[in-house]
Amino acid sequence: MLCATSRLLAARAAAASPAQPRARGPAPRCRRRELHFPGHPKLPLCGFLAGRLARLSVPTGRRAILRRGRMPPVVGGGSELRLRKGRCGPQVARALGPDVAAEAAARSPKRPAWGLRRFEAAGWWVSLALVTLLSFATRFHRLDEPRHVCWDETHFGKMGSYYINRTFFFDVHPPLGKMLIGLAGYLSGYDGTFMFQRPGDKYEQHNYMGMRRFCASLGSLLIPFAYLIVLELSKSLPAALLTAALLTFDTGCLTLSQYILLDPILMFFIMAAMLSMVKYNSCADRPFSAPWWFWLSLTGINLAGALGVKFVGLFIILQVGWNTISDLWHLFGDLSLSLVTMGKHLTARILCLIVLPLALYTATYAVHFMVLNKSGPGDGFFSSAFQARLAGNNLHNASIPEHLAYGSVITVKNLRMAIGYLHSHRHLYPEGIGARQQQVTTYLHKDYNNLWIIKKHNTNSDPLDPSFPVEFVRHGDIIRLEHKETSRNLHSHYHEAPLTRKHYQVTGYGINGTGDSNDFWRIEVVNRKFGNRIKVLRSRIRFIHLVTGCVLGSSGKILPKWGWEQVEVTCTPYLKETLNSIWNVEDHINPKLPNISLDVLQPSFPEILLESHMVMIRGNNGLKPNDNEFTSKPWHWPINYQGLRFSGINDTDFRVYLLGNPVVWWLNLLSIALYLLSGSIIAVAVQRGAHLPAEVEGLSEVLLRGGGQLLLGWVLHYFPFFLMGRVLYFHHYFPAMLFSSMLTGVLWDTLLRLCAWSLASFSLASSIHVLGVLSLVLGTAYSFYLFHPLAYGMAGVMGLLKPLQGLQSQSRNFLGTASCGASSRTLPAVDEAPQRA
């Protein structure tokens, strides 16, 4: 009875209220409560009240469809507006009355028959199959060429080998991408014995194709993912096909997909997360249904994958987070939803988009640490306690005294990544470099010159004399550190350091342990959770010079040849606690103390997880290019200013060059500018109260909402690089390029439809849209034909590639004017520790 009464009141209110002119200026606050129907003008206040009464008659599970923004702006290939499937549309029509419903039906385009809709859906799937087939064909063509190491394969192929051999290494990126490469190599029969030493090394009989096929497969899936994303956002098959053509025929995306790299894996998870998000949004009218849960959970899984490959995955997390907050805000404004239902929505998103990704991301590190359990080239980047868990490391299964005592022989390790051990040798500082005394440096490798004896500051008696009781070193004690090999004390004075001019010089001074008051240091425990005693491996300590008040530390700067290219040690007058000035005791020898197994000192999983992230962050910030390596700036990327050479130097070499298809990239850049212009015009027109025809309004919704999502993705994946202080390279732009290509497909499809609609009076107007999209696709395909040697490789003189002769800035590296190499970034190295972007 209540439902029938509400429908009657709604129908009378709608029929009795005269049409009101649309007000100019900002919309009233109740605007998002208005009901919107195809071909029907917005209802005034009485219509709004009638709509509120009508909503009472709609089942609770279907009320969400009536909210503004929950109707798809476009269905099918045209620009017509339609209601979603379900019972809500007929119920609302009955609630408003036969006259209003008839008028709305008359003004709205006819819905295609069931058979036509089925044929249309079949066309979408056939197109998807063709797009996928073409994508795989272009990515797998000549995949085995060249048969030698190219560019960053020297890093990621080597890391795949490390996983197969279970050898620990350090990298600036999370481990998931390298683990997948190693798994692909293992499953394809690769034995992990190839060295991947430098670009150009021949693979010979080693089975490298499994890893290349894996990366090419993920790179091939980018195109069907983009097709489905654009199809979901625009409901336009031509827009999806145009997007697929742009990415299929881009030489840059093709090149990145054909080698053993992290980039295709990263872009796969980014695009998969974007696709899952838009699919989940399309299920908004069916909350808590099986498809809704599936796409929401899959979004969280893909977010974990993106972040697990590179920290660039944070950008897609920001986009999904923004979409989630916006969605929850609209749900919060729906008064038909109870607080219990709102709590369910919030809980579902927390579980699927926060808890699930974090759990999976953490699990990748658990597997990473479990697999890499052998000592390797990455040991020196991590703390002594971390190294104790690695089989083959000298600290593994070792037994040493737990607490530091006077007379102990120790090594002291700096906590900053890749600084090493406090070290001295008999060589003196050269003339003009401070006092001509014994050099003190830090050294990354195990060495007998790293050994020091800890003594009291005011006595030369031997603390190891059996007649003396054991006396432990405590926080605040004044000590001397005597170099075991040369018997000189650790010393500082007011002379300037060799390289860091505002710091004081640190030297070795004295004879047989006898020096002066400049040899005295106060030892301080930074983390005193273990008490006042100094605990081996675990206590973090600082050395304060008693005379000058400076702190012993390392600047991280490499000394010249006279310093054996070791790392500078200084005494800094700035007392702020930094990792450069914090040390820990690693090796510890004292025959008067009982030994304990270092197994009890091994850090817990949360501790090594935190340490790994700190080391990765410092490594990323410390990346530097090689002297012969071309870097780039973010503003270079959208204009395709300069690429990267993957292989070859001379005309006789097989050369591969990473450069985007100029037609695709310049079209994308133009499209971004056109989108900002057209989107601004439409937004201002709507805000000023302009009445848009139904067709134009539908296309405008696609452009603003669907295109807005893609523009946000481009912004989030591009502009943060302007804020980064680390070295940057051209390939960092490709995730943003995916979004700009999808935006191009949506924009040109919309503009061509608007053009065809505005010229409807002309006989050829209906062909404008089809011919325009077809011209763009064919033009892109022809440009790929011209520039495909960039991706597939070429040998011989540059004249064979005539289209590149006019692209001098982009192709100057390809001509052989600069040296070729992998993008190995310069860091203080441990053996062959890999460093790249």
C-alpha cells in the first residue's frame, strides 16, 4: 500500500509541476539528489520531492542505481544514454506516471533489439581476439634477436641467475619482478650459470629464451588490457581499437617488451590494476555480488604486484585510492544506505585494497629472504646482524663474545649503505692534505687492516693480562682505539679533512699505542634498549672526539689514487645523528669472555624487512649515471626527445634503439592539450547552465569522466619524476605513456562523433567518424612500418633508415656518436653489486 501511494504521489507531483528554466550559476546543494533520465530535462524542486517518494518503492538492493553518476553515459557504439539493466528503470517509469515516462521514451533513442545487442557483444570479443593476436605477433617476432646481452639484461638476467643459485644480492627495487624472471628461467630449463657480465656477451648455448618469452608475454597483454579499459570507460569499440593500434604500433613499447627487463612486468600489473578498478566500478549497482568481490579483490592483488616490482607502483595505488575515496564519498551522500551498509562498504575496501595488498607484498619478501639464503655480492650493503643469517658469510653460525670489553679486538662497521669498515694502513696522507700522518678510511671488504683494539684512555696496561678482571665497555666511557696492525691510535685534530672541507681530518697517530689527548674518544650508545653495555652487532654507537667535540663518521666520498680509492673518514662538528656517524661492532675477539652463537642475535623478519626498505631507499637516492651514459630530464620524455641504445655501436653491429614511434607520441601530446581545452570548455558550459542535447551530453560524460580517469593516471605516473633527485632515464615515462595513449583513443573517438553529429545535415556526415578513426589507425600502422627497425634491430649504414634522418636529436645515439652500455648507475660497489634504475 505504501509503495502504491508513493508512486501515485510521485506521478501527480511530476505531472502538476510546470517545466522550470534551468538556473544559471552554481548548482544547488540538492543537485545530486535529482533524477536523470534519457531525453528528459532535469526536474525542479517538486520533481525532486516526487523522486524521493518514488525511491521508497524501489527495492533496497537497487536504489544505488538512482544516484547521479551510476548510469553509464554511453552504451554500445553510439552516444545514446540508457538506463542500466534491471528492474529499476520500469519501476521508476511507473512511479513518474505514464505521461512523463512516454515523453522520456520518445526523446530517448531506441534500444537495440536483443539479437543486435548479442551481435554487438560478439563483435567486441572478436575484436579483442584480433587485437591480442596482433599484439603477441608483434612482440614475439624476432624475439631471439639479438643473441647477446642487451642493455639492462645484464642486471635482471644476472638477478634471475642469483635466484636460481639462491645467492643473496642487493637491488634498489622490490623483489617480485626479479623472482618472476628467475622462476621463468628455471621453468624453461635455464641453469643459472650464464654470467651476464656486460652488454654484448654472447648467450651461446645458454637457454635465455624462457625469460625473454615471459617478459614478452606480459608486454603483449598490455594492448588487450588497454582495449578493455577504454571499452569499459567509453563503451565505444572504435575508441578501444584506436587505443590498441597506438600501443601495438609503438616502437618503444615493443622494444621494452622483448627483453629481460622489469618494465613489462611493472606495466602489466599497472594496467591490470587499472582494468580491475574500472571493472569493479561497473559493478557498483550490484554491491557485494560475486563479480563485485572478484574485481575488488583482483584490484588489490594487482596493486601488490605493481608495488612488488618497482616503487613506481605507488602511483597506481594513489589512483585507486583516489577512486575509492570518491566512491565512498558518493555512498556516504546516499541517505537510503544505512550505517551498517556503509560500514560493510568501508570494511570491504579496507580488506581488499589495504590488507590484502600489504599481506601479498610482505609475502614476496618472505619468499625472497627464504630463497636467497647464501652469501653473495649484496652482503656488504646490509648490517652485520643481517649478514649473520646468510650461509657462507663469516658471521653465519659464528660464536663470539656478546658484550664488548676492554682489550677486545674488534671491527667497526658504518651503518650507512656501502660505506664499510673502519680501516687504516701504513700509507700517509700526501703533502698539503692536512697533517702528514697515517691514513684512516673505510673499506668494504674483510681485511686484517680493519682490526682495532679497544683500550682505556689513561693507561697502557694490557687489559688481557689474566691478573686484571674483565671490565666491560659502557655508554659514556672514554676510550682509545689502537690499530692492531700498525699500533697507531685513532686520532683527530683541527686540520681540514681531505675532501670535506668543513670536517676535521682523522688519522692514525702515536707509537706503540702512545699518543696524546687527541686520541681520546667518548663512546655513546644510540639505541640503549640493550642497556649501557655495548652489544655486538646490535648496539648502535657513536665516537665523540674529546678535544674537538666532533663525531667520527664517513662522508661517503671516494678518495683519489693516493687513498687507494677507498672512502673518506672525517670527524664532523655537526652532532646530528646520521647513519654516516653511527657504527656497530661486528667481529669481536676476547679470550677472557665466553662465546655465544650469533644465531641468537639474528634479526627478526620485521627487522630485516625494515632494513631492506631503508637500504633500497638510500640506494635509489644515491644512483648516479656512468660518465659515458646519457640521462634525460622529465620534460624530454613526452616529446620523444632522446632514446636509449639497447645494442650496438658501429655500423656493422646489430643495433636496437629504444625510441617511441614519433607519430604516436606527438599525437598523444596533442591529445593531452586538446583534452584540457575541450574538457575545460564543456565543464564551464555545464557550470553556466548551458543545455546540451542528449547526444552531446552523453559524449561529454564520457570525455569528462572516462577521460578524466586516464588523465589522472598520466599525471600521477609522470609529474612525480620532476620531484625526484635521483638519476632519471627515458624508460621511466612508459607507464604514463600507456595512459596518454588510452586518453588519445577516447578523445579522438569523442571528437569525431561530435563532428559527425554537428554535420548531420550533410550526406557524408555519418562516414566522418568511421573514416577519421580508420585514418588514424592506418597512419599509425604506416609509421610503424617506417620505424620498425628501431625495435627489431638493423645493421648497416644509417642511410637504410631514411625516416630517422629528420629526427637528429632522437637518433643521434643510434648513429654511434656515443658509447653503448647497460644503465649501471654508479654507487659505492660491493664486488659486483648491481645498481640500476
